[in-house]
Amino acid sequence: MLLFASTMTVMSGAIIAPALPGISRHFSEHPQVLIQLILTLPALMITLFSPLMGYLADRFGRKLLLLLMLSIYGLAGGAGFLIDSVELLLASRALMGIAVAGILSISTTLVGDYFEDSERVRFLGLQSSCMALGGVVFINLGGLLSDWSWRGPFLLYLTGVLLLPYAWAMLREPRLPGATHADSAQALARVDYWRTGLGYLIAMLSMMMFYMFPAQLPFLLSEQGEISGMAIGIALSMSALTASIVAFGYGYYKPFFSVMTIYVLGFALAATGFLVVGFTDSYAMAIVGAAISGFGLGAFMPNTTTWLMRITPQRVRGRVFGGFTSTFFFGQFISPIAVAPAVIWLGSLRNVFIAMAVLCIVFAAILMMLSKTYLRADSRL
């Protein structure tokens, strides 16, 4: 149940991406930027509302709020099949984004509530793997339905409603330790804001870098000559596929590496992949570079969630993971915004990929130094 709920967050954008040309033709009187907002608006709402959802989960409980968010997700998302107004479509997408903020924040929090130690590590890896692999599956499902009608992909969002009876039966409200107001204040004081903030920063940067492949790689490949849509789709799927593989295996290799070591190795692999993409003129080597970066960045989500769960008191876990969800999706939202001026400043998109490799190397070096000093304890987690 929690795994499927997590993949639904990926569905928020991936499903309708292939339908955008059809939506644009249907609403041809509207500017292109407004049509693109139909795809990106949920990510903005996730960024804005995830902290609130985490607070509500801590304050009022997990199960009922998750069921409510699943209902809103299914109804607001599926409404796109019937809506014939861009303004109403944007409103429904915004409402669905708020629901996604709740679903991902609460489902990740429940993983920490339900599982302990090695079981939690393995489940977090499986969760991240399903999210990455879900992107590949849902893009293809959306493409299949969009061949029938641009409205077709919106029907897939109704799974949120169909999932309600199963979620009601299977989920249980976790028992949180009782606390007085003084105890609650003490629990809040124990939140390590420095390490939590660092985890948020890494999550945002890793998502910003990962999203460069679906957002920028098609344009880079097009610079090398005429290329088919299928070939671009294969290239885009490669980073998601390798990311899902390394996330799936997280529970198996985590016992041999610390949190900090995985971060350093992840940034090193990501840097290697970005360099390959930046320097090559070959389509095949671009795919190899995307795959290498996927291997590096794929470990970041389970690694960060594992780290945050170990350093966060249970009573405020919802709030902390609401903030994590917010920064994670903010990285997705800001990725194309950050790349646009970088292309102008650096002269080409190819140079941007090389610059990302340099940034990865810098962060790997910083984390290596921190693991020997301020984060020495985390080098043993």
C-alpha cells in the first residue's frame, strides 16, 4: 500500500507529459506557458504544502489524513477528463498537487513508524526504486492513452479513489508516545536542525540534477542531429532505470557503507556521468553517461530518508518529512529555472552538464571533510 502510494506521487506529472501536445492543440488560443503550467503546477504546490501536511499528520494522525488525500488526488486528478477550461484544469491540478504533498509526506512518515532498523532501510530503498521505475512505466501508460485522447491519461488518477477501501483495511494508525506540552517542547528541541537542513539541501540538489535528464537531455541530443522520439525516450528512461536499480538494492549494500560514504560515492558517480554527457558527441555515450549518473543519484532519496529517520524524534517525524518532501520537489521545480540562465552564462547546454559535474565533485569533497569533523558520528551510521 505504501509503495503504491509513493508511486502515485510520480504519476502526478509523468502521466500527462505525453499528452501535452494534444492539450496544447485543444487549447490553442492560450499561451504555451499556461499549458506547460498544467504539468509543473503540482510540483509547486507540493513544495508549498508539504510542511503543512507534515504538521497535520503529527497533530491529527496519519491514517485519516492519508485517506482524505487519496480521495482528493483521485477526484481532482480524474476531473481533467471532463474539464474543458484551462483555468479549471489548472485549479484541479493545483488541488491534486496539495494531495500529493500529503500522500508522499505521510507515506514516508509511516515507513518510519511501521519499520525499524534493517527492515526500514530495505523498505526505503524499495520505495525509492518504485518511485523511479514508476516514472518509466507511467510515462509509457500516459503515452498509450494519449494516442486515444489527450483526456485519456487523466483517468489513471482515479486509482486514488479505487485504492481507498484497501488503504482503509490495511493501514493502522501508529501509536505515538504520550507527551505533555513540556515533553513536546523537549522533543522539538531535540530536532537537529543543522543536520536536517543539510539533508534537505542534498535532497534538493540531487533532485535538481536528476531532473536535468528528462528536462535537458532531449535538447542536447537534438543538437547532435535529427533523432527520433523513441530514441529520446530510451535515453530518458536510462537514468530512471539505473536509479531504480540502485535504490532497490539500497538495503543490501547499506550495511557495508555509512550514510556519508554513500553520499560521497553518489556524487562521484553523478559527476562521472555528467562529464560523459558533457564531453561526448555520441548518442550511445550520452546514454551511458545518463546511466552512470542514475546509479549515483538513485541512492540519494533512500539514503537521506534513512538518515533523517535516525536523527528525528518520532513525535515530529511528520513535520520533518513534510519539509523533506517540500525541498525534494522544489529541486524538481527549480531545475529548468536554474539551467536557463546557466546556459546563457556558460555558453551552451553541454557546458552546463560539465559544470554540474564540477559541483558534484565539490560537494563530494565537502561531505568527505565533514565526515571527518562535524559529522563524524554520521560516518558510522
